[in-house]
Amino acid sequence: MPEIITNSLDLSRARREFLGSLGLDAKRPTAWTQYGYSQHVSFDMLYAAYERGGAGHGAVHKLLDGCWQKLPRIKRPNSDTESPWEKGVGKLLRSVRAMAKLKDLDRRNMVGRYAAIIYRVADSKALAEPLQRATKLVDLIPVYEDQLKVTTWHTDPEAENYGTPAMFQYRKISPPGTETQGRPEEWADVHPSRVQILAEGSTGDFFEGVPLLRAGFNRLVDLDKIAGGSGESYLKNSARTIVFKYDVGAAPQAIPGDHGEPVASVRDAHETQARALNRSTDAAIVMQGGDATTLQTSISDPTGPWTVAANEFAASVRIPFTILFGQQTGRLASDEDKADFANRCASRQEMELTPMLEEFITRMQAAGIIEGGEFEVEWPPVNAPSEKDKAELLGKMTAAMQQAFQAGLVEPLFDANELRAVMGFEQRADDGMPTEDAPGPLDPESEGSL
């Protein structure tokens, strides 16, 4: 079935594809075709790049894990301690593993232009009916772009919801390992009030969402060519392609088989001997007036071309090369690369994930599943120092205190609670510093108690 064009962006892209001018080379309008690049990158191609491509899969999960390395806190505004409302929300979210499913929504969103999550609630209504009030949240169903389609739209120009979906359909997927035996796909109507869309990069129409892998898709093709071609070269060299070379006056004849039956031709004899040699380690070749050699080709080092393509792909997903691909010839991620990636994750949390979580909580409040009231989403710091970094900072602070004391400063630079806060320890009731009234460890009055 041909692909259905659903918006003006796809229509414009289809026109450029028909005219053959989607490539960047103005002198060669069909350059992408000659290079082996697709003019139009469909969802199936993006999903294949994610599912089977190491670089594509790594980019999605590196960014996903960086943003979701610690779960956010959903709390009342300006509330440092855990309120009863926050405890109730946390219990509800844990009951359906909501955070794991919202994270999966984010993963699916990065693969395609958009993804969606479908609310299953206890309201005694079908999915095709509007969601108004419910007693509890039953489940959340994350779906890919190709699992959700719009069947009807609001077409009244005078209405506030003009141009928005009036009804969705989502494709149900059978459990893994289920034998379908060619059973037709099952689509179910679902009302928009039960669907939440996440389309990263879009501020309006969710069809304009930007897939993470689309900008660097051509480089993913290059990486596949370079790695696959290099592997094929090694395979062909190891296959021991036999070259038979005869003297000028030689007249080769087929040697009869084990039981005296003649071989059909000299060519057949060569093919039989070559197959036997490649299958067995103790096979031999018998020749008349000639010799046999193996055909070897020089294998180019793929490191240079692969690194160029990998760097450009890393730039397209805005993840430093050393973060995405790890150590390469002694190169480690620098502090600048780590800080840049941490800033990328923090920005994405603020601009994409926080609005998604706020929409989810607000819609649950509207349905009566979560108690109403103001709230805020607070993410733990992405670039929080490690235990080693904390210990190093604590050492520097205590060294600075010692230098200040030697310089004649009477009061300490930091008290005990400030030092304990560096390591994340609980604060003491006092500051841990000795007072004039409290006896010191060498005070005579305290010796008798030892």
C-alpha cells in the first residue's frame, strides 16, 4: 500500500523527491542517489537504524539514559520536605510503573517524529469515548509513530479545536512470541482526551517533530558501508579464492573420481577441488602442468573514513564523539565534553521532559485521579559530582582551612556542617566546633571519666 501523505511538509518533500533535487549538491541534483542515500527517510528506515545500527542505537540510549539517570521529583512548590500530596502521587506512579513508561515514551519519540502514550483508566467507558472523570489510573501504553494515526479531524473553522484530531486509531501489538499466523492487524479507536503526544522539536503540529537520527542518517549509511565493506574484505581474503595457472603447453584433463567415473569437465574438477579446500583443512589439489595460488587483495584501513563519518553523526545528534563512542586510540572524554553533554541533557529536561510531565500530571488532575493544586517538577542535577569529586573538594576545603589558620585567621573558614554537606551527610545539631564551656579531650576534668 502506498504511503499516505498527511501534511504539507510531507507533500513538499514528495515534490522535491519527484523532481530529484533533494540533495545538497546543486551541480549534481541526483548526487544522493549516486551515493546510495535515500531521498526520503521514512519511519521504517529510522527504526531500522535504531534497531540494527550500533551508532543509532547508542545515540538514542546515551541521550535517554543521560536525561533519565535519576527520576524527577514531582512536588508542591517551595516544599523541601515530602508532603502528603507528593507521597500520594509517588504511590500512584509506582503502582503502574509510570516513570518507566514515560521514559519509554521518550525513547519512542526520539526514533520517530512523535510518539504517544495512551491512558487506560477506570471510568467504565470505551477508549473511543471522551475521558472526563475516573477513579484510578490502570495503565499507560506507549506507542510508536507507526502505531498511531488520525482518522478524523475537527473541521469547523469557527471552533477553538479547528485542525486538531477528533479521533485516533492505534495499532495493537501482540505479545512477543505470539503466533499470529497472518492475522490482520487490529486497530482500535481512541479519543484524543486519552492520548498524550510527545513530538520533540515541534511547537505546533506534531507531524513536524524532529527525529533524533534523521539529520545524521546519511552518515549512518556511511558507517554501515565502511564497517560492512571492511568486514566483507576480510571475509573474501579468508575464503581462499583459488587461482589455477597452467603452463603454456599444458593440456589439463579431468582426473577420474574414486570409483573410476570421469568428471564432467576440467572446470567442474576445479570447482570441486576449491570447495573441498575451503571446507576442510586437510584437502589437497592435484594439477597437471600448473600451480594453484590464492587471490589476495589489499585491505584498506577503515579507521580514517569511519572516524570522519562518526564525527559528523555525533555532531548531528549533539553528543560529543568521546561520549558517544567511548575511548578511541587513547582518547577519553574531556571535562569539556562531559560538561557539554550534561548541559545538553539538562536543557532537554527543562525544554522537553518537564512540559511532558506537567501535561501528564495536569490531565490526571483534571480526571480526578490526582488531587488538584499547584505543583512543580524538579530534576536532580545531571552533572552532580561523584564521590571521588566530593572527597577531592573536601580535601581542598580542609587544606584551605589549615592554610588560613597558619596565616593567623582565628575563625575557621567552614564549620563542620558545611564540610559534611559536601559529602551529602546529615547536618549535626551543633556545628561540631568546640566551645568554651565544653571540656576538650585533654581537659583535666574529663580525664576522670575516661
